[in-house]
Amino acid sequence: MENAGALTGLRVLDLTGHRAQLCGRLLADMGADVIKVEPPGGDPARRIGPFAGDLPHPDRSLFFWFYNLNKRSLTLELGHERGRELFLRLVSSADAVIESFAPGFLAKQGLGYEQLSRTNPGVIVTSLTPFGQSGPYRDFEADDTVLAALGGMLYVNGSPGRPPVRPFGLQAYHSAAYYGAIGTMCALMARERDGLGQWVDLSMQEATASAVEHVAPSFFGAGQVEPRRGTLHWSRFFRVGKCPDGYVLHCTLGDWTSLVEWVAGDGKAQDLHEAKWNDFVVRRQQAEHIFDVLDEWVKDYASNDLLERAQLLRLPYAAVRPPEALFEDAQLKARDFFVEVEHPELGRSFRYPGAPYLFHGTPWRVYRRPPLVGEHCRQVLCDELGVGADELAVLAGEKVI
Amino acid sequence: MADAPLAGIRVLDFTWVVAGPVATRVLADQGAEVIKVDRGGESAMSVLSPRRIGINGDLNRNKLSVAINMAVPAGVELARRLVKLSDIVIDNFSARVMRNWGMDYASLAAVKPEIICISMSGLGHSGPRANYVSYGPTLHALGGLTLMMAEEDGAPAGYGYSYADMAGGYTGALAALAALWHRRRTGRGQFVDLSQFEALCAVIGPALLDISVNRRAQQPPRYDSQEGPAAPHGVYRCRPRDGDDDRWLAISIRSQAQWERFVKALGSPPWAAAEKFRTLFLRMRNRSELDARINAWSREQSAEQAMALLQQAGVPSGVVANGADLCARDPHLAERGFWPRLPLGEGVTTQVTGIPLKLSRTPAAVRSAAPEVGEHDDYVLGQLLGLSSAERADLATAGVIWPYTGAKSGAAAA
């Protein structure tokens, strides 16, 4: 038990397409047995790049690798009678099914929540769809960009007078995936009381809207439509400035006196030593002026030097770094954030981003590299479900697996 | 109707700013009793909105508040008595704060062995930078997100919001749920050391793998799709609405079938039949010309009508919603009841962000508006800790608690 994860013993069937694969991975990282059920030939997400060595191949998609670490793979044709039957047998021993098909699709296949709960009344079905299972947009088409648009995330990025800018990383999908994992866990907690499962309806648009902390509160609280403000954060406590070697993030929270002494020591304080600026409410109101003064000051600094010295003074400054810098980051190194994952068939290991949290009792860990297409068919069907080897060959012949 | 999933779970909540309160909002929404340990006086958050509306109202609905002065030993003693009655203690201070109060996991496990402690510090409890001070925008900058969302000239474009706070907050809530699940199985609590920085880095995975596997330096993707090639893909300017010229429609087209439906929806204009737009590859290569054509079309459309037209044709598209679109004009969110209304007293109400999860059997609910500082001291100090009014008055005089003296904001401010 020493090395067991917090969710060891849970079994999850993961039917999700590329929009929602982080959900199952979050559970797999904590020890749940997450079986990715892919169509024969493999999940279309395996065709999304970038690819290892830039060679497009279903087992080399880095997109797929990241979202499917720690899962097992079973290929199964759910449109085939035998495929459905095998899936239902898996459902009878599963705790949860996660899916992201268009609303109504699984029900039409005879695999909707009603049918699954008849097979296993304790099963939890978590459905992650762009707009949820009800409402006028239910059947609308969306990707992460469209969700960021309709979730209020896109409009507030970038500068006034210029087009809104798309965020980095699939933030709409990820917001939904976190909530999907949270909803699955909540339904499991509810099941503790009476043994009954339920259907979790997750709307990606709503998860996206929830992830924008200020737009709805400003509208309901102050009747204000939040504009784009460039790099001036909506709180008015942060703005990006330019150093000779790159960019730096200013912040007017923290120990103001130390900051002003430092800037004054460089002869760049202008009016910042005036007593009125000691009040951070005033600093917030006249943020543009303060940041203009600070922009002049940082012109003589290397961004990393500025960051180190500022943090010694407990000023929440940051260097604006490229993602490559994370691999050299002393803090991430000290905490062993990046983990080596062996890919034996490629003859080497690769560094993956690792745990978002260190569970002291039940460690996050790498259980297995992302699965090859259908890698665990025999293990799951023969060893665990008792399907005979002959039957397996027949299933493969009929393209069920 | 069965009880909410987390009914009976008590959370002692030391979090502040955004990431921590996001985590405890998730738990409170699902029925946990979240007791916010507040302090009196002004903070970076209190200047952003009144307590019961705006961002503070949105983050703290469904929670209770008690105001304890943790800077004095008697305050810490009160908090430790509350720990004995709680399942989870959660904070998002940098590593030293809880330790300095004697509220670190080792000390609390001595008081209550099965306690779960979730600490959501900026950069984690170990390592050379454990004591860095950070906020969401700090972490965006350090993590590469700020630089990777750029204007055309490569300058950071500027996030309107703080995704780091959400990545950290949701991760914190999930950690709490997993630790609770494990405790149900084994009876054992534990300490979770969550670094908000790592929570953020953990979800830019495909880009990080491209660096580690292919040694490729990342470029800001701008309007390149981040989920496989797409063209057209981006935002297109629409007709002004009520004098507002900042109207945009997002369009994402991947498959040939989507392209054909798109062209048909536009009335099959002659330009769309050109060889240079025939395949996805060609559309990618001739993107600026394609975008110019689509902009010329969209400029004449209202964003709402263009979305309706394209969605009718099965083309992924959506209004780039501003606050009013999102909160007052989106018929879908309205029908799903995503902006629930809460009473603030004296007939005044406010609306807050809803819960993106609908659990069929145990639906969560937004039950109560955010509390004023110390609003629940009768319940927390009186009922839970059994302190008499005289004892509480003494504690207030000694500066150990900030007693609740009635609403200071909220109804009046709303």
C-alpha cells in the first residue's frame, strides 16, 4: 500500500475524444485504472501533432501522449453488437464512464446513462460536451477557440482597438476536464451513502465561463463590461514592462517602501517617493502612471536579475520567460517536477511535465507510458474479462477490436 | 432528493486572493461546510469589490465566515480547536506562514491524526524558491503563458484573467476530493503540497513535450489551431451593435465537409470556389487572403446572426462574448440557469457564476450569498466551540477575534 495512489482501486472507462482526455488522466495519475476505449485503428486524437521526431504516426502523437499517460488502451467497436456487449460487461465492474460524444449519441447506440445504470446501478457517467445536455445550443459545434469565445475568455485578451487574442494552451478544454474529474469524484462521494451512481452533465462553455474570474462579477456587481487592457491586469496591480533582454512583470502589491528605495537608489523614482503612493488603493487608481515610471527604470536591468533581486525584497515580480526556461528552472528541478517516461519501443525515455501536487501519503506517479493502440486488449479482455484466445481472434477478424 | 455529495464535510479555509477561494468554492458548492477564517481590515481583495457582490461575492458564496486574529497565540488556539472539528484544512500562503503559526500539517496531525491539509502555495513547500511571492499573473509570466500569447510583433498581448488561479484552484479541489476518498478507504489523512506554478505547468503539456522530445523552441501560436490544423480559424470582425464596433465571431473549420457547409451557408460566393482554397492545405497556405475574404463577409453581419447561420449549417462558430453577451444575452446559459440570483437582504439581489456541473441525483446549488467578515461567529464560536457571549466579548476586547457588527456592504452597495 505504501506506493498506492489516492484513487487506487477505482476503475474508469474513458471514451473521450480529444477535447476531454485530461479528465481521465487526472484520475489515472492518482492511481485509478483508466481504460481508454478507442475505436479500432485508434483514437483520432492520435492524429493530432506535434509528433515525436515530426513523424506522424498514431503512437507518436505528443498531443496523445500528454493526455493519455498512465491509461491503458482497449480498442472496441461500439457500433458492433459484440463490441457493445463486451463494453457492458466492462461497465458492470467499472466505477465511472467518462465520455465526450455529442449529446444523445451514446443513447442511440444503446449505451446511454439509462442503459448503463441498468447494467450497473452504481456506475457514474460523466458527459463532457461543449454546451451540456440541454438548452438551445445543445447541438452546436465547437472547438476550444469557439468555447473560449462563447465562454467570455477570448474577448478580454489583448489590447483595445486590436482583435482579441487566443490564449495559449487549450484552456477551455482544460477547465472542463478539471470540472469533469471533480464531478466524477463528487458523484463517487455521493455513492458512498447509498451505492447509487448518477449522470454528471458538464458543459464546457460553463466551465470556461467559470474560469474567467472577473467578467461576470464585474457585470453583475458593477454593471461593467470588462474591456481588453493589454498587459494591464484587470486588478490594475500588474503590467508587463520591457528590459533589454526581454520582458518583466511589474507588480505594485508587496513591500512598496522597498521597491521605491530600490528605484530611488537607481535615480529613477521620479515622484514615487511621495507619501500618497503608500496607499495601494491610490497606486491602483493611478496604475498607468506608476507602471510608466517603472518601465523607465527597468530599461537598465536584465530580466532575471530583476526577478531575483525583487523576490529577495518580497516583491512579486517575475521575468516573462519562454516555456523552454521551465526545463532549467531551479525550483522545478529541486522538486523533481519533470519526470522521465520510458518508451521502450522507441529505445529511449522522454521528460514529461509531472505532478501538480505532492501527496505525502499517496504519491502521484508514472504508472505506465501512454498506451499504444489497443495495447491492453488481451490483458483486459482475456485476463480480466475471461474472453478466450480463439474468441479474441474472431473479434479481431470481425473488426470488433 | 439525496444530500449534496459533500454534505457532512467541514473545511477550515485559510485561503485568500483567488486560487484558494476557487478551490473552496468548488467544495462549498457541492455541499461542504466551508468556514472561511477571515481577518478584519483592508486587503488587495477588499479593494476589488464589496464583500457580497463582484469578485468577492462570486468567490465566497456558499461559505461561512469567522474572523480570527492569527497573529496572537489565543487566535491560533481557537483555530486549532476548529481543526479538531474539521475534515480538511486548506491554505494558499507561501510555505512559511502556516508553519510560523504552528498550523503546519505535523502540528495539526498531532491535534487530529486523520486531518487532511492542502497547502496551495505559489511555488511549493520545498526548493530554493519556496518563499517566492506570487499571484496568478506572476505564474503566467514564469510559466511561459504570457510570452506565448502575443501580438503580431511578438510583444505579450496580455491575459484579461488569471488562468493560473483556476488551474491551481481546480487542482486544489481535486486534491481535496482524492484525499477524502483515500481517507474513506483507509482512515488516514495526509498533507498535500500543491504548487500553483506546477499546476499551471502541468497543463501546457503538448508544448512542453515538443520541447523535450523534439527540442523545438515554442512560438506564440496566435491564430494557429492548437488541436490540429484548421483554416479558416480565428476571429472575424462583425457589424457594430448599438454603436459598439468591438464585435467578433470565432470560426474554426477543420474538415472538408465543414468547409463545404460553410461555403454553402455564405451563398456559395465565387471566390470560395478558387483553387487556392480547395483543400485544407491550400487554405492554410493562403490564409491571409482567406481571412480577408471572410472578414469582408462578416463585417456586414451581426455576430449573433452569423453564428446562428453557421451553426445551422453545422460549422463551429461563436460570438466572442463580452460581459453583457455572456451574462445578459446568451439564451443558452440563461436557459440552463447558469447565473443564479441570490438575495442580499432588503429585497436586493445579485447574480453570481453558476456551477458547471449538473449531477442528476444530487444537484449542487448556490444557496447563500458570500458572508460578511465574521458573519457566522454565533455559529462557529458559539455553537461549534461553545464559547459564551461573555467569553466572546473578552476575546474581542483582547483583539483575538473581530466580532460581527452587522452588514457593512452588500445590500447598500448593490
